[in-house]
Amino acid sequence: MRYAIVIEKAGNNFSAYAPDLPGCVATGATIEEAEAQLREAIEFHLAGLQEDGLPIPPATSQVEYIEVAA
């Protein structure tokens, strides 16, 4: 599966979340650490859903960038 993620600067660290998986969040001292922590959180989250017999949310979010004049 492939989920879109968002990584944001949060004070002295970075926070990350997956829009298609509400409540699935992680933090890290670096972007790379936040991404690695979120990968683990997503895997744990999906395993928990499967264990509970709940459906796995489909990956529907899309990420695009736009350029604007400053």
C-alpha cells in the first residue's frame, strides 16, 4: 500500500501524519526520523485494524505542488 504523508516543522522537531489514516501521527528530530516513525505507526495501525476485523482505509489522498508568485 502507498499512503500520502505530510511532514511539518513543529518547533524543534518534525511531525508527520497520513491524511487517509486519522489519528496516525508521529514525530522525529529530523524529517527522516519523522518519516521512519510514521512508517512504523502506519504498519502498527494497519495491523491493529486487521486484528480487529476492521477495513483498511483506501489510500485516496493526492499530493500536488503549485507555484505562486511571492
